[in-house]
Amino acid sequence: MAISDGAKVTIETCLNVKKGENVLILTDDSKEAIAQHLYRASVNTGAETLFAKIPDLKNDGQEPPDSVARLMKEMDVVVITTERTMSHTVARRRATRAGARIATMPGITVQMMDEGGMTADFKEIRRSIFRVARKLRRSRVIRIVTEVGSDLKMDIGGRAWVTDDSGICHKKGDFTNLPAGELFICPVEGTANGTLIVDGSFIETVQEPVKVSVKDGIADRITGAHDVVKELNKGGREARNIAKFGMGLNPKAKLVGKVLEDSKVLGTVNVGFGDNSVFGGSVKSPVHILGIIKRPTLTVDNVLIMKDGELKA
């Protein structure tokens, strides 16, 4: 599969772009080459397509220029391919409320487009996400256990599973992150306890497993991963909040050291640290970091959902 095929999947399958629609391809210097493929795929549908490039953002969540934010609100479809994420910006949320269908692709690489997560059958992923979500509805307690030493429990009672990350973005106001393929939830603050061994990636691919001791919803001790510790320390106690639990459900995604794809890998789970306000929680932090755990055994309310990375649900 070529990068142009991945671009076509993005435009035609994921976003269902139609002739005459107004489409904005928004990129930065580092992702311009990929964005050009997306631009051509959009033009080929007959859509009225604009291409806009901004300088590389300095931080995740940095707002685009005001002129770009206004333009986003006027579009039927917006595709954002930047190195830093704009997924949780005010500009993106306002454009979504205005009715734009939006896909963000922060950190997207050529490998993801032509042989990784973007080569998946997103209609099947959507069916899988909703099938598993139905089985987990009204669940209360998650437990993650791995052979390398993870044993972490967290309460999710009253919280809703997020099913938006299926890659299918066809309705007015829909939003997704591509490559897609994750089902996730925000644990109740202060309820996570136990030990987590991160052996997949933690900002980047880990060379040795990282041990995280969790007490009352806070990662109070991390052994190894000095870059992660340094990043968490910038945000104080809130940055160590156990913010998210996610399950990867994309069979084509691979562990490549990029959270965009790593969090979608089938047979893995992930735990987020820091901000959970965008998932329905109450903790606000400038930090949000994911740790990817390989081959987990996952139980929800004592029901086996995954065994050594194999989905049972």
C-alpha cells in the first residue's frame, strides 16, 4: 500500500468527502509532504479543497493563528497533519461545534500511512469498538495484570466509554484521531492503586520496562524513564494523576514509539497520566502522557476481556 492509498482511505473512507464540499488540509513544515497527498486525494473527489501551512507548533495544544481558526469553522471537513497535536485546542473544538468533520493526525509518518495503522479496515474497527463497548457498559472496576509485574486496579463507575476513535467521521460535527482504533475511559480520580510495568512505549519506545507505583490515583514513584519523570515533574501532582485507560483495537497498528499509533495497537492497553478534563474528568494539567503495556490480561468487574493480549470480548 502506498502513501497515496493511505491518503485516499483518509479522505474517502474515514471522512467520506463529497464533491462540492469545502475541505481544509492544515499542516506544518514537518508534515507538508504527507499533507500534499491528502490534498490531492481531496481534490480528486471534486471537493473545494484549500491547503494551508503554518510554522511548526512549539507545544502540544498550541492554538493556530486566529485567521486559521476562523477558516476551520467555515469548512465542511478539516484534516490536520501537524507534528504537535491540535486535537484539544479551542480552535478545533469550536470548528467541531460549528459542524465541521475533523480528523487530526499529530505526528503522522509515512510508515503509518503506507503500512501501519492507516491501512486498517476502519469500518471493521468501528464494529469492534462498539461491540466491546456494549459489553463494558455500566462496568465499575478494571484490573490490569501482566506477566512482567503489572497489577493495577481502578474504578470507572459512572464514567462513559469513549467510542469516537473508530476512524469513521461521516456526520456533521464528528471528530476522530487518525490512525484510529482505540476504546477508552477516564477512571474516577483517586481510585487507581497498584503497580504498572510499562514495556511498550512511554513518550518513545522503552528500552527497559518502567515501573510505576500508583497510590490513590497518583503515580507516586517511577523507576526509570528519566524523560517521562522530567516531563511529569513540570506539571506537579496533577501531572501524575491516572487520567485514562485505553484499549488498542487496530490490527494494523504497530509499536513505533509514536503515541498516535502505539495507543491503537491491538493486544495492548494504555494508561494516561495528567490531564483528564477532555475525557470527562476534573483534573487539568498541561501534561498528558501515555504508557503502553504489552500482552495484558484485563478483567472488568471480574469478567475476562483480554488474556495475554488476546481479546476475549
